[in-house]
Amino acid sequence: MTRPFIFCHMLTSLDGKITGDFFKSEKAKSASLQFYNIAFGKDPYYKNQGWLSGRVTSDDNFTFYKEPALSANYQPVPAGDFISQVGAEMYYISLDPSGKLGWEKNTISYRETVATVIEVLTERVSEQYKAFLRELDIPYIIAGKETIDPQVTIDKLQTYFQLDSIMLGGGGVINWSFIQAGVCDELSLVLAPVADGNPDTPSLFNAIGGQADGKKFADFKLIESKVLADDALWLRYQVE
């Protein structure tokens, strides 16, 4: 089976940050719109069928740290994956290893894009949380015992949902874990011409725990560089 094309598409400040006060800048807002158009606009460069993010990114942008409405009288769920919503036009794939996200419906909206939610869980997620997802008709796949395995995640997404191109969209820990696992083909980086110098906000790549035990660095080969409007820059790299 041919692996899907995986590209990491991120908007950062000049100091490599992916969140922070720099987003208030008018130039950052312009770069954000151009970032959107590259992967989601009316005539996008990438033809991805879904994008994948970590739990914190999902909470920051879509579930807003709400507690999941778990039922005390839930029905037992079958073992394994729960596959539904096959054939959606766009998917939002959320890595949620502990089962914490408080979804209220099975779709999200990002600017003009509406996407169907898929949850990626580990074996340690409770049946109660899985029953909660089933009630909302949110499909989920199990991709690891304690931590999420990027290769298993990609294999199952292609098998069940026929995804041939997936965007990797943060945060930094997820981005780095997929780079380290060798399942990211390209880095697409939109640089906003701003910086805020905050040392505490997350950056493009972050290694934690066992991720730091593998290769200590990653090499990239420049494919293309392009100047965008309002002094932004679009860089495309092949992951070597």
C-alpha cells in the first residue's frame, strides 16, 4: 500500500513561534489568510483531503477546553475502531491520546472550510469517552497503547477513509513526532514578517519525552521560495 503524501503546513513568526501576540499584527493577519489559501482556498496549491492536529491545537481552536459531556449510563462499546462518515469532502483529524476533547458536534469550521472530525485515540481511552464519541457520530481509530503511533495513524486513515494527502498542522510536538517517525514528506512554511520575542510560546517543532531519544535533528532540502503579499514568505522544503 502506498503511503499518503504528508505535508506539514504551518504559519510562524520570524522567531519560529506558532502562537502568540504576533497574530495581532496586520501583517500576520495577511499572512494567515495567505496560509489558508495555500491549503484550503478556492484554488489551493495542495489538494489535501484532511488536516491533522494535536489535542492542544484542537482545544485552542475548536473545543475551547470544555469538558466532554460523558454519560454515566453509557452502553458498552465494541473493541477496536469506530468507522463512520466515510466519504466526507474534508476531515479534521484530532490526536487525542487520553480522550479529553469536549466535542459538541462532529464537524468544525475554519474560515470557509467545514470538516468532519476524526479522533485518533490510544488504548488507554475509556469506554465512556468512546461511547461519547459514538453518540456524536464522531469516527475514531485506535493508534497505540500509551502514545499515538504516527505510522499506524496514517495507515488507518488511508485504509478506512481513502486519504491520499494529509496536512500536518501542529502543534510543535505532533509536528516533530511525525518528522521523527519518517512519515512527513514536505514542510510548507509561511513566515509572517513579525516577531514578539516570547520565550514561552510553542515553536514549529518541539521534542518531549522519548522523542528526544531518536535522531537529534532533521535535514530539509529547499524546493521553492516565494515572496507573498505584505512581506510574507512561503518556503517549501523536502524532508530528507
